[in-house]
Amino acid sequence: MNQIIVHDKTREKRFAILQDQQITEVFIQRPEGESKVGNIYLGKVAQVKTGMDAAFVDLGAGKHGYLHRDQIPAYLHSDEKNKQLFPLTRFLHEGEKILVQVKKDETELKGALLTALIELTGDNLVYLPDGRYSAVSKKGDHETRTRWRKKLASVKEEREGVIVRTEAFSASEADVLAEFTLLRQQYQQLLIKCQGMKAPALLLQKMDFHDALLAAVKKLGSGTIFFDNPASMKKIKERLAANDLMNWEMHEQTLYLEEELMKALKKVVWLNNGAYFLIEETEALIVIDVNTGKFTGKQNQQETVLQTNLAAAKEIGRQIKLRDLSGIILIDFINMRDEHERALVSNCLEKELIKDERKSKIIGFTSLGILQITRKKTKHSLIETMLTNCSVCSGTGKVESAETIAFRLERELMEWMHRDQEEVLIEMTESVKDVFCGENNRYLRKWEEMLKMNIQLNIIDACRPEYRIVRFGSKEG
């Protein structure tokens, strides 16, 4: 049973997909920080970095985007021998206008990742004007895939590329070929639009909230949609009718998602059998650690471990899609020495990931028993979208201990030994005072003797252990 819950009365618009009463996907659109993945720009080359085989492109806002040599049509289509040895300026120069598309959003540290190999996506196809290759979804059988490769080879030009999506297998050949022609025409219109246009400029914006919702409806086929906004329900109903997609029930009813979304932000994920796993997101990679928890099983230990890992693998597949985890993912399953058991767990996870439109690849187990996965990253994860770094710990989840702060104060006070001062006033938190002064103020008295000055302490409230030397002076001051 498919359900979609839509919230779009406020500035933040979102919808969640539920399958069998479980959330499998969340789409969030905010007025600021909206993903630019898929947007097409007429960019201006700001810098060419020959040593990096890349260029930085001005998009008109934010950081300059990063464009690698392999994503430039002039380089891709060059027939010159040893072209990789030529400087990048042979194919691109500063100040040049170039059509680019965002592959990955910019971050706090990096600009957006760009490609000049434009992709236009339809219901059945992805058209690449300069792609120079054809591909067919691996979900089709050998005969179907071969047939589509031959058909595409007969209609596309050598320079062009096209990817046949899974949806094409259930569409008529005439409709798919008509879509190919339409996407080709859309690209030609883009080229006409940018003639004489001043760079940088936005040429084509990716689908908006309702486009994304309509795409989800098409993908699922049938079910029930709950809207909190009657105007939105009317708009979607009209678009579904126009696309002959009326296999959906629609209700004006506000259903809340907060509790489920909060679960998707927690590090600990509990399984129905009492086992659990931890998810840690870092800048470099994502680590998932599986534990038996309260699950002891009814058979031997090896069987208990296998059942726990299988249950975890299935839920991890759902969580990867729900949380939009991407990049390098390392999963530390409970130790399995049997290669057959590892294969069972790996296959279980793969079945779940096949349901995901985003491309994932299971690399395999390391010698330490860690399962390695990569998943294409295009936008921020759910946690990156909904949470921000703590102002106290700066996102590390840790702060300096009272001991660290107190010993830092000691080192600073050492610099004031043998100075002509009578008194020092220091503000500090209670936890730092306990460490600095010691039991019955024994360390405080030692420091007063060493410094040959009186130490006055004021206790302050703060979110973390800290101190501040207010002033040195005379006792009267």
C-alpha cells in the first residue's frame, strides 16, 4: 500500500512516501538552501587550473563551480593522440562562456561539482547531447537491452548519448522515440536561448516541488495522497488527469510526520527483534555499526549473528534511502567468518538498494569484515538539511573537558610568575573551579604561593567548561 503525505502550506514544503506503513523517502524544499542539482547555467570560466586538469566556473552566485577536464565536450570529442598530455587551455580558456549543469551541490568548503556534458531527463530516457554513448537499464533482460541498443544506434548521431530508463520497458516504442525527439528539440532550444545572453545566467531550473511530487506519483503507480493544502490537491489532481494517472485516492487531511522524521535523525536505529545499529555521518564517510543488543536468539550463536545481520541489512537499505546517505559507506556487521553467510547478508542489502533510484555499488567485505558501499552523492542528506552544527561543539559532538580547560589556565598563569602583581581575578565555570582548586582548595593555595599573588574566583554559567582572566592588579584595585 503506497501513501504520500504532502505538507506545503508553509515556506518549507515537503512530502513523504510511505510503503507498508514505513517511510521510505522524504523530499524537502526550502526557500533558502534549495538543491541546484540538475540546474543548467550559461557559465563563465573564471580560472583554468592546468595542474588540476580542471576549471572553475562562475555561475553568478555562490562559490565558483568545479569542472573537470573529462566533463568538457571539446576534450571528450577530440581525436588528437595523447590529448591527456595537452594543457587544459587547449580545450578551454578563461572568460569563455560554457553551458554547464550542476551534478553536486556546493558545500561550506567546496563549490558545486559541474559537468558540461548536459543531461535532459524524460520519463523513459536521459538524453546527452554530447554523451557519445548509449546505455540501457540493467533491470531489463538481455534480449530487451540488446533490442534497445540497436534501436537507439539507428536514431542517434555519433556525438549524442542516451540512457534508456527502466520505465521505457513498459512504454511503447513509438512513445519512447517521440520522447527522444522532444528532448533533442529541448536542447536545441537551450542553445538558441543562450545566444547573445550575458554569462553567467541560469538557463533551466530543475523540477520544483510539484514536479518532484508528480514524478513520485508516476513512479509508484497507485495509492493514496493526503494533502494539508486544498489548492495543492487541486493542482496535482489536474496534472494527474492530464497525464492519465488517476489511480490515486486524494484526501484533504493533515497527517503529521514529526515523530517519524525525528527517528530518522537519531544515531540509534532499533530493529524489531531487539538488535540495533548506529549511524555516524562524518565529512569523509558514513559508518554503520551493527549490534545484537537485546536479541539473544533461540538457536546457536552463529545463527543469532546471521539473523541479526540479515535484519540489519534490510533496514540499513531503507535508512540509506530515507536519510539520503551517500559517498563512502562502511558497515560493520557482527563478525561472520563464513563466506556463505557474508554473501547472504550482502545480497539482502543489494535487494533493498535495487529499489533506490540513486546508483549504489557494493564493493565487498574487507579483511576486517567491513562491508564497503558507495552511493552517488548529489545533494545534502536528511541530517545535513534538517540539522546544523552545534555552536558549542562545532558539530563534533564533543567539547573540551574541565580538566583540559583547567590545565590550560595553569599554563597561562605560569607566564605570570615573578610579575609585580598582587591579585588576579578569574571567571570560570563550576566544573573548571573543581579541577583547578582541588579538594579543600589545596591546588588553589599552591598556586597562590607559586605566583605570590591572591587569586579571586567568580563562578559563571556557560554551556561548556571555560575560564577567562579578567584582570591583574593590586588588592585595593
